[in-house]
Amino acid sequence: MVGFEISTTPPQPPPSESEAVKSTSLESLLKRRAGRMVVKSICWAAVIAETAVIIANQTRKWTWSPQILSSLVFTNHDSPNSIRCTPLYLIGTSLVMLGGYIRYRCYKEMGKMFTFEMCIRRDHELVTSGPYSIVRHPAYTGTLCTCVGMLTWQLSPGSWVRECGALSSVLGQIAFWTYLTLVSTICSGLMLRMSKEEEALKSKFGKAWEEWAERVRYKLVPGLY
């Protein structure tokens, strides 16, 4: 979850109104802290529930264990024994960690210029080193890795969500569809914002941006896109 926290926590405060670039209605959703908090809460709730079930299953004689298991296990009583690390489970957690690492590198490379809100600082510099020497929008690559990884992790065989039937509950269904809707909206907003960011950077840096775009041809994934 360290990678997830890094990916979803702004490294800098929002820019001033004079520095912020006007957003479309869909892009403006990316600025809303409430949406990020809901996504984070859902993911943390799933991780905490999985941890609680594992501990309760190993300490069934503990006073609170039966209550924890009855509250968080929606299938048969043996299902907690099925929580385990499967290949897909490990792929999901690895993607989350990779996404967090990529985002962290982007934060360090851009410093004060990296904000979750689209902006052009008064003293903005064109960053072309580190992850930005590989693709033009590596932070968005990190976001996609984190979002896909978290979904893969939580829905994979061996996870609490899958093995203990969390999606068979009303609350589980609400949480799942809320997460899917918010993440889909966020990712769609990021895709739309890429072109707008490039236009703003090209306008400010001109030939320097064009030379960088010529060297770094891909936006998100080297060799693909």
C-alpha cells in the first residue's frame, strides 16, 4: 500500500489561480479531493479487512475473532484458509509498487512543478530527464499501473474480496462500482489532459519542447503509445 499512497497523495499544494490552466468539466474532477479520498478509503478498507480476516483466522480462540470472521466472511467458514498469494495476486501488488515508484521518481524529478492540478509555473522548466527521458507522461503511466494493479490485486484468486465473497454483499457491490466509476473517470480525464498539457508546454517552450518530443516519441508506454 506504500506505492498506492505515493500515487494518490499530492507532493505539492495546489497552484495559485494565476498559474492554473483552465480545465474542462471532466478534467476538473481530477482536482476534487473527495474523489481521491473515496478511492483511497475503499482500497484501504479492503486491505484492512483482508488483514483482519487473516489474523482472526489464525487466532480463532481470541475473543473478537469469531465476530470479525462472521462480519467479514460472506461465504463458508473455511474460505479464510483460501487467502493466499497467487500469481495474479502478485502481479497486481507488483503493478501497484511499480506505479508508486514511477510516480515517486516523477515527483523528485519535477520538484515544485509537479502538482495534481494542471498548471504552468511562472518559473516553469521543461523537465526531460529521469522518467521523462523515456516517455513524455510517465506520471500518468504510474497512475494507470497503480489503478490496474489495485483492481487486479483485489479481484485475483487468493484475495479476501474473491475468496470471502465480499462482492456478494450489498456494501461490497457499492464499493466495487464506486471504485470502478471513479477510477474510470480519473483515467479518462488524464487521457484528455495529456494533449492539453502538451499544447501548453509547446506554447511556453517552443523549439525545446519540439526537440524533446522528437527524442521521446511515446507518451505512456515505450514502443506502444
